[in-house]
Amino acid sequence: MELFYKKIELPFEYPFTISGGRTKTHQPSLMVCLQLGRYVGFGEAPAIAYYDITVEKMIADIEAKKRMIEKFAFTEPERYWHYLHHLIPNNPFLVSALDMAGWDLFGKLKGKLLYQLWNTEFVNAPPTNYTIGIDTTEVMIAKIKAKPHPIYKIKLGFDGDIEVIAELRKHTNAIFRVDANAGWSLDEAMQKIPVLKDLGVELVEQPLAKTNWDGMKTLYQHAPIPLIADESCVFEKDVEQCVEHFHGINIKLTKCSGITPAIRMIARARELNLKVMMGSMNECSIGAAANANFLPQLDYVDMDGPLLLSEDAAEGLQFTNGNVQILGNAGLGISLK
């Protein structure tokens, strides 16, 4: 195989802010390509500052191991992931991008989309939400009016956040989901979540700090709506600990190190009767297409990167009122622009 890579930096349509005051105007990402003969597989990993992962770090790790990455005798992606997992043990973001490219390549070799390789049918696919980042109430209302959508994910975790949700509710009957990004104390969450239920909120992601397992156990016993683990569930080993602390898990391919472990995480979550959400980290249509192939296996999905970005590096996904269609016929189902 031959490995190629490129840094991409795509602008957001609106500045994107989450709990803690972290704001971005652009999303830097690494795009990788694995070529085997006439077939090319694509993968993507966004750079996320609070995980201390930059594009430059991913490129440095590629250059240090490029010959080894290319020399693998590729036959199927699971074996390749295991190889990469041991070859690059400290950079799950890069492993995820390469694993994604391996699956895209494998699907193209087989002439099938990934969900077809997994023996699933593209039916009962949940619609994606559209995320409203933290801003002034007036700007958040303006975004909702400018972007009519059946489901909104609202970033909370700041003083007065319940009052903001109450104001937003006056302007739409859409389903709300809330992501607190670990921004509440237990007492705050206990007070706020019943109010959120009355305001038509479907679920809450990561209400407490990722290490506050005692608090989550208490909150789980009293919460009137589902609680979904995000920062508390990163890798496969984290799934089991979420039982009786959360009602479900949010799998992010970039964080868990790729498509291959995500398949196993879904299987384990189902064994444990946990709901399954798949999230994104503002990937363009390359990363979003990986999420899209999982849709038949999910209860909820947050794959709105291509909707939040004002430019895209690939094409092949169609979004219609939250519903997603894959237009391609093999691998991830996308092609570069």
C-alpha cells in the first residue's frame, strides 16, 4: 500500500463554542489516503485541542512509522486495526483515520458499502440532530430560525443555561437534546434535568465530570430522561462501567480509535442493554460517512459536521430534514471534491 495525507482546515458557518469557553472558527483535520492498486480508501481525524491532539502531531507520528504503515499486507481491516493499534499505541485519533481508510478501501475492493458488509439494511435509521453551540440567547434563537431542523442538540453547562433553553423552546417544537460537556455539579444536574424534561428535552449527554462515577450513580437513579455517557466512555473498556451510571453511550470514532473497536462497543452495549448514540467531532463528509454506515445500528446520532461547516472536502452524503442518505455504492460511499 501507499499512504498519502493532507491537512485540511474547514471553516464553521458560525463560531462554535462549548462549555468552558472553548470557541473555534475552523476545524483542522488530517485526511489520509491508502492506495492499493487502483483502489483508494479515505479517512479523517479532526484535531481536538482539549485531547492534546494536533494535525502536526498526527503527521509526525505518520512520518515516524510511514514505512511500517505501508508495508502491511492488507487483506481485511480488523487485522490492520490490530496492527496499527500496537504500532501507534498513543495516538487513537491517527489510528482511527487509518482504520477508516482501511475500511473504505476494503469496501471498494468488495464493491459494497460498509453497512452491507456488516449485513445490515439501511432501514430505521435515526435522523441526526443539528448542534447549537453556546452563544448569546439572541444568536442561538437566530440559528434555530435560520436552520429549521427536527432535532437540535443544545450545548449547555453555563450560568443561566436553563433559562436559555426555556427561551429557545418558545421558537420551535423540535426535539431538544442537551450536552452539558461535564459542566454541572450533581446538585445542579438534579435540579435542572427535571426542568429540561418539562421543556421537551429527550436526553442529556455527560452532565457531570467524567470521573464523578458516584455522582452519576445517584443521578442515574433519579433522572427522568436518558443520560448518555460521552467523556466517560471513550474506549471499549469503558462501556461496562457505564451500566447503572448512564442509560446509554456516545461512541466517537476518533476517540475510541476507529470503526473496528466501535463495532465491538456497539455489540457490548447491546449485551448490557445500553442505548447507543454515535457522535462526531465536527468531521466533514469523510468522517460523517463512517457514522452514516452505522445508522441502522444506532438509537441516536449526532453527525452534523457537514451541516456546521461552510465547506466540505468530500461529497456523497445527502441530508434531508435530518435524514441521511449515502449516495455512493462502495466503502464509505463518498468521493473527494
